[in-house]
Amino acid sequence: MPEPVSFFREILKAIGLAVVVFTFLAVVGAMYGVYFERKISGWIQARIGPKHVGPYGLLQTIADTVKLLQKEHITPRRADALIFNTAPLIVAVAALLDWVVIPFGKEFGRVLIVRDINIGVLYFAAMASITVIGILAAGWASNNKYALLGGLRAASQMISYEIPLALGILWVVMIAGTLSTVGIVEAQRGGWFLFKVPPLGLLAAVLFLAAATAEVNRVPFDLPEAESELVAGYFAEYTGMRFALFQLGEYGEMFGMAALASVLFLGGWLEPNLPAWLWVALGLSALGVAAFVRFSALRTVYLLRPIMALAVLGAVLSAVMALGISTGRAPVLPSLIWFFAKMFALVFFLMWMRWTYPRLRLDQLLNLSWKVLLPVGLVNLLLTGFLLTVAR
Amino acid sequence: MGELAAFLILSALILIPAVIVVTSRNIVRAALSLVPTFLGVTGFYIMLQAEFVAGIQVLIYAGAITVLILFVIMLTEGGSGTMVRQVTGQVPLGAMAAIWLAFLILVVLSRTTWPTARGQLPQYSVQAIGTAFLTNYVLIFEVTSLVLLISLVGAIVIARREE
């Protein structure tokens, strides 16, 4: 069992890794997450997005963060100061803890993960469920009716969607036979879980993504912070860096959900195992889509710009893959690139959803969870269990 | 040494908020103080190498039960923001009962011989728990789910009647 561990060294290691993960989240998750969000929303709404600070507006969020750091921190007079000031920390720390079990890739002979614990995905779901306490506490402590309403909505929504989320995760666990995230990725060497037992894998993935979108309070499920009816929801009273901590928590959690979805359904850091001709076909079709958008009358339609950009990226990736396979290199690209490609594809998908669909009403939201996602998830589990038992 | 330190820190983490839960005059603060208590208990589970139970503890108790309690407090009219009296006029009587109970527990604890036989821990407790639930303890497991179902139906019936 456990060999003697040096507690001092373990604590130092934990602090170091926490700093690394936090920096990653703050820079990639929050800063560039916000930048991508604004840029993509610009594309989708036929405008340009941030462009003044730095080339292509790349430094815009850094400027915003510096501004937020300098702002005065205001605690409302009638607010419960202790809870008010702790709530953003709960949200940010919960998002940070999510990342402990996310494997980034496999380099230098070891898996790049903070800790591969044998209850990995359960741990992730548990940490994601902590967030709601912070949100509820923030909503109540602000002593503001909009904030309180936002907090209450967040609670009812996140409690409802935790169950479909867990059902989606459970499906993967049933197929993989393990709760460890590394084990789940390794179990997908034969093929992504997305295409396993078709169409049940796809169903589980859709279930997971819908529930994950609701868990991180994004449109079309962003009722807790619906700005047109609730001002800003639970963080209406927060200023400066505490507001930024909420943003950090929200984007950290969104990136975490995208990372987990890529681990659960898209094979994590594993390279897709396709023959060279399929890569060529994929690349050519992507190039065809890009060329069609570029050289037809559609090029004036701003809405299609992101599709063109994505098609070009896909074509480049496919070309690299086809070249690599034909020259006989087994893993063509490093695993880190695959993980981030999959994660950012999912992040892009979530942002695309956000700027495409209108917000649901509260009753529609709860009906979707309890009357659609929950039965579908249960039936999915039952069918998969039946098939697994029959196949054995 | 490290294990003792962890035990002491976790005990403080459990006991101090637990005292706040019963003494705080603000009911929302009392409910929020449950969170560190639950997380401390999770730490104990991890020290006992019961990872699965630890994960479930965070998911159910910290993530769901506390939220449910907070939710009910905030939906109850006049429930939040008011100062609740936590002590009645019967402090001496209660203190006597508590001291007596503490004495009793201490006596029982010190007289019990604790079996410290070294068993073999299952390598992967999730599988062991699942198997136990569906073989040796299947009756208890099913009856528990039935109880939950009945309470669910009961809640719906009560909510319907008020319409």
C-alpha cells in the first residue's frame, strides 16, 4: 500500500501545481476565453469585436483585467460582508479544483495530470456541484432582490441539471469500466466513445453537453444571470476583482466541462486512428467548404466567417495528418495538441450555441431537465446495460 | 506525524463550524457553516481510503443537501435575514443533559475494545460497493429506494393539493 510520503514535499508539489493550473486558467480560460467569446460573438452578430488594443485586439482582456484589478472594492452597506466576500472565492476555487483530474496529454512517458485519482469523474462532478453554494451565497449576501432571484434560479437549475450530467458521465463509466479519467481515455484507444454503440454514445454526449451548458449557466440556460431581466443576476453587486473572480470561475468551469467532454467522448489526448485517405478526403471537403464560402456570394455574409475559418483550420490539420501518416510516423502530432484541439473545438461549439439560441423560460428549462433529459438518460443507461450484458 | 496533523486539522475544520451551526443567530450563516463540516468529514473518509464514499459525500451533502436547505430558507417568507433566538430559558437543564451524555459516551468509548484486525482493503472500492449493494444488501438497497420513491410521491401529492 502507501509507501512513506514526505508530507512537506507533497505540500510543496500541491502548491506548485495549484499555481500552474491557476495561471493556466486565468490566462487561457478567463482572459482568452473572454477574448474568443467577444470575437466569436462579433462574427456571429456580423460585427468585428475587439480590435483596438494590440494586434486583432489580442491584448484587450489584459487591459480589462488590469482595469478590474485597480477598481475599488465595494461592499454594500446592508450586505452580509463575510459571506459576500467569501462567495467569489468559493466559485473560483471550485472551478480550479475541477482541473485536478483533467489529463492534458502524455509526454515524456507520463500522463500530464495533477493527480490521477481512481474516482476521477465523480470527483469532477462533486467539485462542479460546490459552485452552486458560492452562487447562492453571493445572491443572498448581496441583499439585492435581483441577486437573490439569480441565486435562487441558479440553485434550482444546477440541482436539476446535475442529474442528467451524472447520467451522461455514468454512461461513459459503464462502457469504460472505470471512474479514472486516465483510464477512460485509455479505454478509447479502439475508438471514441462518441461513436460507441451507435447512436447511444452520441445520445449520451448530447445529454452531457446540454447538462454541462446548464451547469455553467450559459445561454440558452443562463437564467441566473439573465441581464435583460435580472440586471446581472447573482453578481450584480460585485465590483473589481471579485467580479473578475466570478468570471474566472465561470470560464474556468466552462473550459473544464469542455475538457471533460473531450476526455469522456472524444478520446482526450489520443490521436484519431484514421487511414491516410480518409484524412485527405476530410481535408479536401473542408477546403471545398472554405472555397465555396470564399468565392461565392456568401463571402459577404459575416455569419459564415467562423465556418470558413474553422474549415481552413480543419483542412490544415488534415493535411498535416495525411502527410505525417504517409511518411510513416505513428503519432503524428504531440498529444497536447490533440487535447487542446478537441477542447477548443468544444469551447467554440459552446460559444456558438450561446450566440445562436435565445434564452429558455424557467419552466421550459426545468421541464427540459426533468421530462426530457432525465428519462432519456435513464433509458440510455438501461439499454446500454442490457446490450453490455447480452454481449458478454 | 502527517496523519495526526491531518486528523487534528480536519477535526478543527469539522468542530468549529459545527459549533457555529448551532449557535449562530443568522440562519443562513448556520446553513453555510455546514459546508466546511461536511468537507471535513470527507477528509476523514479519504484518510480511511474510502474515496468513493468521500466523493459521494461532497456531491450529496455539500453540493445538494446544503443547497436544498439554503433554498428552503430563502424561499420561506421572513426566513432569511432575521435573527433567530438560539437559546431558550432552559440552558442549565440542557447543559446538564449534554454533560451527562458526554460522560456516558466517554465511558462507553473508553470501555470498548476496538477490533483493529488488519483486513485487506479492496483495491478498487467502487466495484466492491456496487457488488455488495446488488448481492448481500440488495433488500436494504431496494427498500431504501422504495422509501425515497414514496417520499417523492408524497411531496408531489402535498404540493398538488395546495393548487
